[in-house]
Amino acid sequence: MVVIKHERFSNVTTKLIPQEVIQNKIFLIRGQKVMVDKDLAELYGATTYDLKRAVRRNLSRFPSDFMFELTKEEHSALRRRFGVLKRGSHSKYLPYAFTEYGILMLSSVLNSERAVRVNIQIMRTFTQLREMLAGNKELRRKIEELEKKYDRQFQIVFKAIKELLEPPARKSKGPIGFHA
């Protein structure tokens, strides 16, 4: 059996964008892991305007489980997360959020080599995130089985382990500034 590698995509695909950069652009909105149009456009090397225009031209390819427009509240919460934004540097229109399926569909709408390569990286990142979450669930199940086997002496240990498996709760930060 002869294996032929396509030189154009062999190493470029994995080294185009660091995985951490992609992971930091994945948000949990409405219970779904999504990426926002502005971040996707940046990764694809396109403008947000061009990306949205391509999507609007192909709206039938993007049902609500592939893409949705953020509400004003979701958008302002997302903006607050990153601090104060400069006036005029962000669109006055609400951004689109793309689910994993929507991101896959984007590669068929955006016909550039970079979009295809970046899309491959994004799909790999989503897959790794899914595998990490599945591993965490499996670990939790095993701990619960052990907890049933052992007596109350180990309840404190099991409780501590469960707390470590839980993601840290977000603390509400107080207002910034001086108060008299």
C-alpha cells in the first residue's frame, strides 16, 4: 500500500494557529460551545463584514442549530468579559455565534485555502475538548463507584476529589473604583 502525502497540507495544518488561541475563542452560550463571527473572521484572515455577507448569501445552510444571533444581553455580557472596548472599534450589529456544525458549514461558504486549514484546526480543537469532558465524566463515575464500596471514613476524601473535578465557581467582582 502506497501512502501519498499532500505536501501543501501536511505540516501547515497543525502549525497555522496555536490550539490555545482557538480554545480561548470558544464560549459557552445558551448551553452550546460556540465561536463568535469576529473571532472566526480573524482566524480565517477575512473581515467580519465579508464573513457575515457570505453567511447571509447562504442563510439556508445555517439553521438555528448551526448559527444564531446573540441577544443584546448576551453581547454585552461577552463584551464585559473582556473589559472596556474602544469606541468605534466594534460593529454596531449583534454578532453571530456559530456552533461546531456552523463552523463546519463555513468552510463550504468561504472558499479560501486558509479557511479550510483553519477549519481543520478548529474541528480538532472541538474534538479534543469533547474528549476531555468525556474523560472527566468517566473519572467521576469511577469515583462514585469507589465511594459506594468504602465506608464513611473516606467520605471526606471523596468529597474533596469531587470538588476538584468541578469547575471553579465564578466569583462576582465588586464595582471598580474608589468609593467614599
